[in-house]
Amino acid sequence: MYQYDEVDRTIVAERVAQFRGQVERHLAGELSAASLQPLRLRNGLYMQIHAHMLRVSIPYGLLSSQQMRTLAYVARKYDRGYGHFTTRQNIQFNWPELADVPDILEDLSKVEMHAMQTSGNCIRNISSDQYAGVAVDEIVDPRPYCEIIRQWSTLHPEFYWLPRKFKIAVTGANNDRAAVQFHDIGLQVIRNEENEIGFRVYVGGGLGRTPVIGKVIKEFLPRRHIVSYCDAILRVYNLHGRRDNKYKARIKILVKSLGIDAFRVQVEQDWQHSKDGELTLHDIDFETMAGFFPLPAYEDLQPGDERVTKWLNLDTRFAAWYNNNTVDHRRDGYRIVNVSLKEHGIAPGDATDAQMDALADIAEQYSFGEIRVTHEQNLVLADVREQDLLTVWKALQEHRLATPNIGSVNDMICCPGLDFCSLANATSIDIARQINERFSDFDELYDIGEVKLKMSGCMNACGHHHVGHIGILGVDKKGEEWYQLTVGGDASNDAALGTHLGPAIAKHKVSDAISDILHVYREQRDENERMLDTFRRIGIEPFKQRVYRETG
């Protein structure tokens, strides 16, 4: 993974010292809360309902064991013993004291971590495929490109006070696991007819109050222009994006108002000034950056392992975990292991300090000391030998990290909701618990198959409800919590926004409505058909009739 040089270390150290001074001035009464607000936001520090929340950057979701141990230490010393992993491959701490935050940032800086640009109207954490470098369907490892973009965008003076926050995602695989069509800029690696590496560029995607699927602004962008073209897009947005209304300030609104063709013309005109200038990248730049992401010291192994085969037949629990939580690896003799943070009764995405420490140890011993954060609020051990799977499973089990539910209804995305967030209209964690209790039978979950359930406590859509196969949105109705449902959303290659089901559902009946939706699917599905496929074939009406007949 990328290693800081002296410039990186200096930037982060100076930022910590700067913020320490700002906090000290505020606590001494010399800097008002209003004056501190934009400064703390630039350092990832929010004010939520009960306390401050610190969001720490995990660029493209990649962590070392050492970094994970530091996150565990922060959770233990400065928080309440846990952290919350997010859909943007970051981690949040929900209970830090303001006076302690500079110390937290200093501790993080010692392991090359920071909280810069995890909030504010700037370019946020660059996200990517959690299987980068190991996926069987990968064209090119996207991480070097992510790191190039991260370095270009960090503290960029021109794009530090944008009209609104700005998110970039990069995928290097045939199957999009980074939701690139729902980002302000989405970059999808492709090869042209000459086998040259480039990118299909999407622009203007996003969720929130106005969900929009991104438009293709350039079918093939040679990789040498990746920075200069992103720069041109941002320059046009920074110049013309609205600043009078924060709800209409995202680039998706600008693209929609101008139309993609007119927006493309402006970007291309701006790009002519930088297209072959100092932002142009060269082969040596890519080679240098790729050097930070070398192949691990893989062993020459044969596919399959006799011990694994034996235990698949002997232990149904191990078989369930293997079949649901592990994925094919591009290297024979290895598998990708998904670590579920969705145990029943636990807020989705939460991990304790003890679990983080344990996972750091497991990764160090069995997966080259690296851990990935997923967009589904889970973690990944990317390089586990098949012969070690049984041992890894037992170690994960010991720390309640082996729930065999990846891809199921219970592997839901869930924002913190009204339990923590000052923007939320309704709780999310209670609904997650309600659904977990309703679908506690794993055999039933496996019969249902893949269902991506995503839930948000407000229209800001941190839980990505618009693109859930089933989406849940919490709303306030005269002081009571109600929930709107959508069906048929998808954040992968065949991107789609969910179709509104009907009137909002009372809080105590949400799991009943989910059960009704899944009942229709199980009645109507063809052989080997996912719920999403069934919905696309039969439409919304059968689901609507079932839910509202039952709920009245």
C-alpha cells in the first residue's frame, strides 16, 4: 500500500498542529463555535445529536494491520470502545471529546492516517472496489489510479471551497462494485480496440434528495489524461455550480440543468488549456505508483484443499460461511474472505476495539497484513490461502465476525439514523434489529438468496436506499417515525433507482412489509432468478398489492 514520503508527513503533521491551535483557542473562548465550524468540518469533525463525531479517511478502503490496531486504540482510549465503518469506506467515532480530537489526529498521523476532507465542500475520500487487485473479473488494479487522484485532490487550493461536497469513485473490474454511476465523477477502467488502458467517465451521479444516475461524458479517456480531465470537470462545476441553495448545489443539478451535451462542451473547452500540460501523466508515473501495490508473495498452490473439502461436508456452519462469505480469487489456492459486521443485535457496520485488534492479528498472520473496507459496511481479507480457511473461520467465530450472511437480507446497509445523526428524521438501527429478528432463520435467508437491503434515516441517503433491491427511507409524519419503501434499485453495471412502492409504512410494520415483498418474489421467481430480476420482469404492482392488502 502507499507509503507516505516526507511531503505527506509534513502536510499531515502541520494540519494536526494547526487544528490543535484552533481547538485550544475555541476552548479558551477566543474562537467562536461559528468560526470553528468550517475548520472542524475540514478535519472530519461533525456535531451530532449527543456528541461530536469524527470521520477518519480510509483511502479506497485499504488498511494495514498496524492502522487497524490504531483505530482500535482510538476506540478504546477516546471513544466508547467501538467504531462505525461507513458506505464510503471510512470509519466514524461517535463519542470523542472535542479537547481530545487533536490527540486522536496525532495518534492517527503516526500510522499515516488523517481525517482531512472527510467533510466539507471539497473532494472527499476516493473510493473503489473492495476486491481491487484480487478480483477474477478485474481488467486493471484501480488502486494506483485512486492514489494519483487522492494526491492531486488533497488540499487542492482551487477545489477546497466547492459549491458542495464532491465524490469520486474508480473501478477496474468488469462488474462495478464501487457504484461509479452514482458519484459526482465515476471512472470505469476499459480497454480500447488497440488494447490501451483508459476510462469511461461518468459525471453528475448521486443520491440524496435528488437521486440521479450519472451520464457518460467521455466514452474513452486515455489514462494519461485522468487528472487533467477531472480537473476540467471540477473547474466548470466550481465556476457554474449554484452557491445560493445547498440543495441545488451538487454537480448533478448543474449537469441536469445544462444537459450532458452542453456540459461536455464546456468541459472540453476548459480541458484544451490543460490537456497536454503539466497535469498530463506519463508511463513512469503509473509505474512508480503501481510500485506501491505489488503482488503479495503468493505461493504456487493448486486450487482446492482436501481439509476444506472435508470440513465442508462435516460442518454445516463452516459450509454456510464458505459459501456465503468467501469469493473466488484470481490466484489459485486463495480465496477472498468477507468479514460480516452484521451480527444479529449489533448496529450494522459497528466493530469493537477487541474485534479490530483481532482482525489486525488475523490479517497479519493469514492475509499479508491488509484489510479492506467495503461499501456494504463489512470488511475483507483479500488473500487467504484455502488451506487456512478453517483456521480463519474459527478465529473470526471467536470474535463474532463470522456471521454467514453476506449478500442476504440481513447483510443490510444502515446509516446511524436518529440514534446519532442530527439530520435524521427516523431511526435506522431499530429497524435493522426488527428485520434481523424477523429473518433469523439462515435456511430461509439462503432460500431467498441475494437481496441488497439499504436503509437511510433521512433524504441525505447515507444508507443508499435509492439503489437497494429493497430501499427503506425514514420520514417524519407529525412527530412519528414512518418508512417509505422502494423496490428494484441497483448500484451495479445495470444501475437503476428504486421504484416507489406506495404510502409510508408504520414503524412496527416495516418487517411485515419486507416479508410481503419477499413472499411475492418467492412465489413469482423463475429458477435461479434473483429478486432484482424478478422485479424487472413482473414490475411493481404485485409487490404493491401484497404489501397494502396486508397492511391496510
